[in-house]
Amino acid sequence: MATVTVRVYLTEAFKQGPIPLSATTCIEALRRLVTEYPVLKGVILTEEMKLKRDYIYLLNGKSIEFLGKEDTLLKDGDTISLFPPIGGG
């Protein structure tokens, strides 16, 4: 199990600094985060505790979509960053 840092960038919905967690995979870390901070349930994960497809999930600055998706393995010192959907025109 790795010790990682999770950063959630949801200025209005969640104003917590970097959060240390222990987990083996990205989805495990995010599920632990939601368990610790229930206000995030349904926000960063679906009600079924799966990734919401409109959010941006980065591991050390790289999209987990191009790594191992939710099963991406973590190692000590990794940083998971979560960003809300971004719209523009």
C-alpha cells in the first residue's frame, strides 16, 4: 500500500488542502477519500463509487485515462489531482 497525496480542486464544493491517504490503486484512494469526506460522494465518484467520466483525474500530472485508468497502481509519494469538468467555447 502506498502513501499518496490527493488534491481536490473544487473551490465551492470542497475547500480542503492536500489530503494524505494510503491505497494501492487510484480508485481505492478515491473511495477512501469519499469515505473520509462524504460530501464528495456523487461529486467526484458516482453513487456506485465509480469514476465520473466528466471529471479530470491526474496522477503526477498525467491523465489516468492514459495510464491504467481507475486500476492505475500507486507508489509512495504519488499525487492524485482532481479537477471538475471544464467548459468553454
